Amino acid sequence: METTQLHEGTTIIPRHTTDFSLVEQDKENIKPIPQGRSVRKLADTVQLDNTQLEQKLGLERQEFENRLDPINLESLDDPLEPYIEYLRWIRESFPSGNNNSELIQLLEKATHDFKDDEYYKNEIRYFKIWLEYINFSDTPREIYTYLFRKQIGCRLSLFYESYAGFMEGQHDFQRAKEIYEMGLKCKAVPVRKLERAYEMFKQRMEKTEEENDPECREKPAVVGLSNGDGTGLQSHSQKPSDSRPKFQVFTDDSSAQPSAFNQGEGRDSLDPIGNLRKENKVQSLPFKGQVIPQISSGPKVKARKFTVFQDKPALTYPVTETVAVPGKRTAKYDLNFELFFPKDAEPRTVYEVLAMMTKRVHKRRKSVSSVQETPTTKRVARGSMTPSASRRGSSFLIGSLNEDGDTTKLTQSPTLTFFSNQARKEILQMFNQPANTANTTTSSTNEEHAGASRLSDFVTETLTGNTIDTPQQHRKSEETESLLSSPFFDTPLRISLHKIVDPDDQTIKDQQSISHYPGYHNYDMEMNKLGTLQTMFKPGMPPIMGDKRSLLNFEGSLYCVTKELASGLYLCEKSTGEQYALKVRKEGSSWEFYVLSELARRSTSLLKSYGYYKYRDESYLILPYFKQGSIMQLVDSMKSVSIKMTESLAAYFAIQILRQVIQLHTASFVHCQIGPDSCMVSFEQTIKRRTLSYADISLTDYSRAMDLSLYSHGVGFQAKGTEDFLEILKEKEYWTYEPDYYGAAKIIHTLIFGNPLHVHKVASGILPDEMVNNNWSELWTELLDELLNPYRFSKDGIITEQLQKTTKRLENWMEFSSNPGSIVRMIDLL
């Protein structure tokens, strides 16, 4: 600005001042602020059109956002200054004050980022940011108690003045007095300023008490003048009004209320203002696709007063099932497999399904007495095959079929849509015809096999050893094998699979439905957030708090991503203060959510998920957060501080690991990735209870787990030649539980020796390269021997019972040879 000097010794005044007429027309839209506004900046703002103004503000906003980057803040002596300048810019750049949402977000970020910084807790500039934030809050008292709990501003007189002023405005004078006295007791600075405010408060209270005093309010209405004789006008007081209240107003007992600085237990975090006000906001929807109601010109149709609920059909026809058999082409069958494998009941045999379809379920003694003596019924009663139903303790009779007069009622079940009408009759005849004699012609036998071959593609061709009740029980074994060949069997129907399957085949995994599990959410939209998270967070970087780019909203719950724990795994904090691990994937992690949901159904103490959110491009799986990290990280941290692993602590960890492996296998799951890096630790329960909780260890990362209940009994998974557990397979070409045994051995070896497991072969089996210390119990050598040589203890290599016995022995050793208190104290050091 150009200036001129009048003469020597005088002050310099501006030559040109800003013409106030430039903002005259907009002054009604300018919101005043306590700091005042610069007329020149107002003029520069109002003279720009909307496009130019948005471009200018966008560039300036981006510059401030870059200054708030954590990397840039670390190099500053005063990291609070960029926040203050950013706040000042928002106030001055939006004269109408229509950017409260942006201002509130910045206030929340500024208050959050320095709430645990001891230097700024009692810094006056930082506390004034809190006061400005309180002006936008609907619950100021909650924020004041939070500040007192966090010791923010407690050494400043401004804290007590503002808090007491708020309570005085709420007519809670007793707590306002308590606040002033607390500030004087704490010697909040400046003390003189607080004392003057307290004196003024007491003066206001005295004046209020005088105005509320009944004696002070009763004044004469007319004052008369009396003469010497005592006659004249008399003084008449006002007629007292009826002071009885029309209704009783309930007031809380002030003595029962908590102190202004003691609001119960309080909260350690504050909800964002946006979350507190979300119930009062109308959700924004895109205009496209919305229907605008129109006034109808025709007769008005009376709307239904209530909605009639209609059940949706459980099945949509045709019912199909895709079957994948290794080595064969994947086929799609028009068959309802739910009839054979109902979700809420036991599996059914083919006999039971056929009996359900014909609706001719009778016990044998009732069917014999009720069937009329006709040539056809005599043949059925004399030689019909009545399959046993051992689960119900009764037998079923399948209705007969006649070529000319077929009276059997077949339901319109989708199960039979795979066959023609002729095939239906052949199926029933296979059960209703009498047993073939030794003179059965070759043509009839071939015809029977031809009918059976039509089902051989999807039904296992086998027959159980149950004896069929027929008159010809003494036939030769050769004839029995040829005549009793059938595509059906008495056990539940299973898809035909080879004994060895490819563990990387995703066909069966992709067929599992997860939409019915609790916590499942599916959105037909793109999230497009993973790229932003990968750019913001790198391994080893310090946490980034409060960045709006890392905010995620799941079903109304706000999560803030703060740190990368591993590739695709992030630490996030919920708006309520809880911390979780967030697994983000491009290709989706629906299989892992299926495994966790099934484990929650089949077991009670394994890893649980807190929600699965699937978008078109990404998926988000919310998991528990383990503060101590993995077993490997825990052992490394103990080495760094020279803390030695004791046998009691190792046994405490080993018992938990073995328990989870046993529960996992009992639930028919194989983890396939057990190791020191996938076994996580959190001592929260033990530290909280001050006793051993046996809930500090948890197996994680079930992305490659196998659900054995989806396969036939005795199935094995093909060994690829790259897994580290192949040493314990001996000559076998497939595996089942061996990866988990070897993984548990790796964890226990890491606990004992502090380094990875390496093994070598000897004549008696497999041994670790390092031997257990002689001072430790022999249980450790026996445990490693069981895990590395399972076929020595079980013919099929399944040692669940053996591991249960070893776990019990470790528990007994812990009971008699360890001190739980010393283990808890050692955990405190970790």
C-alpha cells in the first residue's frame, strides 16, 4: 500500500483506503466474527464470479492441506500454527459463513491431533480452538468434562471462566460456583483475571437473590398523604396474588447430582458432531432415478392403510447345482441338492427322498394290512425292496407302477426335472421289483444297468453292507454282486470326487453362499479406496490421525484408518474409540469370511469377524486388533530388551496354541498357514483380570483354510512339492491335517529357541536341528516328536486325541510347576 508522510515526526497514513461501497451491496450477507474482517479481503472476494472464486479457493485450500501433511508438520517448530492459519483462512474466505461443515471438520482434526500432546494441552491458542469447537456442539457440558479428564486447559483461567459461564447460562449457579473455586484452587493463570470474574459472578448472584426475595418484591401500590388529625388517604398494599402453582414442577435434587468435574466414568473419546446430528439430516440421494409425485387427473384410488406381508418362495425354478469333479468337465445339473442336504436337518438318503415325493410313507406292518390282495400288490408285498431307515427305526414302501393304470402320485418336485417320465418309472421299479432269481435273463440285467447308468455321472456308485430282506438270501456271492449293483446307497448322498483333489481349486469355495451369515453387507457400487490407502500408508510409517481421506463409513459407523500393519491389513479406529484390524482386498475375501462365520457357528473360542462389506471393486473384512503383534514379533521384542523366555511362559502359550488347533480340527477345518507370523498375541484380558486368561493367543489369516465338510470322507489334498511340511508326509502324495501339525511345531520351536524351525531326517523319523534344554521338561521333546512324526502315533496321521492328552499333561505341569503371578508380572513387561 502506498503511503505518504505529512512532515517529520508525524505518523504515516495510507494514501489510498478501500472503498467501502465495494461491499455495500453484500454487507447483509457478511457474517461478523469476533476478530473482525478485512474490508480489502471482502472486496477481493465479492468481486470474483463463482467460477473464479471456486478456482481460487480450491488452490488455496490444497496449499493448506499440503501444509497439514504429517511429513511436513514434523519439520516445524510449531506444528499448531498451520492449523491456526487454515482456520483464519476459512473464516475470511467465506464471509457468509456457509462452510460450517468444513470448519467443524478442521476444528475436530486440530483438537484431535494435539489432545495427547503435553506441550499444547495448556497452550492458550490450542484451547481457544476447543472453545470455538464447543460453540458448534449440542453437548458443551460433555466436552468440558472430557477436557477436564484429559487435563486440557486446566491451568488456564479461560477454561474455568467459559465453563462457569456456560453453567450460569444453564441456571446451575451452584456448579458454576464450584467451577470458579476449583480454578482458584488450581491457581489457573492469570489468577487476577479469574478472581475478577469470580467477584463479578458473586455480585450477579447477590443481585439475583435480591430480585427473588419475596420481601423485596412487596412494595406499596399507593402512598397516601395523612394530615395532622390522622385522617386522609391510607397506604394500601397490593393484594397478594395467589402463589399456588397450577401444577407441580419436578426438580432434581442438586445434592444427588454428580459434580461438574465428575460425570460418572465419562468417555475417553468424543463422537464427531456430524455423527451426533446424523438422525436430523435427510439422506442425500441422486436426482437421477427419483420419482416426482404427480397430481392424478383420474379418480383417486384409496391407498392401502397397511402393507400386507407376502412370503417369497424359498426356491426359484429350475433348481440347478454346479458339480466340479477333478479331472472331468464341470457340469451343471437340474437337481435340487437341498432335498438330500437340508441346512437345518440331517442328510437324507435317496429312499427317504423318494418316499417324501410319493407321499406313501408307511410302516411295513401297516402297509401289508392296508394293501388290497391284487396280483400287483401281492408281488410288491412279497418281494419289494424296502430300504431301511435306521435313523427312524422304520422301513418305507415305495408305491408300485403299472404300465397301463399308473395310479402313483408324483409330486411336482424340482428334483425330478432331470428325468423324463419313463426314467421316473424305471427308478421306482428298481426298488419295487422282486429280487432277481438265478434264471434272470441277460437282457433284463442289461436293461437294469442301462437305467442305472443314467445317474452314474452325479451319484456315487456304491452300496453299503446292509442286508436286503428278500426270499432269495442264499444266492451265490457272484450273483449278488451282479444283481445288486445300484446307483443308490443307504448313506447320505455325496458328490463323486476322487480321493486326491487340488487344494488350489476354487470351484467348491466359490459355490458357498455367505449372504445369510451375520455381518454380511453387499453393495452394488464401487468403493475405490484401496489405492488411496496404499498411497497414504507405507510399512513402518507412524500413524496418521484425522485425515479425512482415510475415513470409511460402514452402515453409519465411522472408521478412521491410521496405520498399515501388513500388506493389505490396516489399523483403524472406530468413532467410539475401539481399534480394529481392517483387511482390504481387490479380489475379495469372501472365503475367509465364510470360514470365520462357520467357525463361530461350530466353535466358541476361535477368531471372530466384526463385519464383511463387499463392493463391486473391493471388500473390507473387520477383524480384532492384537496390540502385541505376532508370536515372531513378540519373541523379537523380548530379545531386544534382553528378556528371556521362561518355560512357564512358553507352556502358557503352547497350551493355547494346541487348544485352538484341536478345536479347529474338531470343527473339520484345516488352517494350512499356521506359523509364528499368523499367530497373534494380545494380553488385554490377562492384564485386565490380573490372572492368566488363556485367551491371549489367536490364529489368524484363514484365507487358505480348507473346510473338510464340503468334501467326501477320506479326501486328501494334492501335495504340490513346494510346501515346507512335506517332510512329514513320508511316501504319501496327499495331505489333510499335516500342515497344521508342522505349523504348530514351528510356533513352539520359536517359543523355545527364538528362531525358525529346521529339521532333518533320521532312521526313526524327523528331528529338529536344535535339541531342547535338559533343564526343561521332557514334554517339549515329546510334543515336537508328535507334531513332526504324526504317523508314528496314528496309522492315518490324525493325532487329535494324542494332542489332547499332551495338552492335558502341559496343563498339569503348569498347575504344579509354575507360578501364575510371576507369569502375569512378566507379561506386564511385554
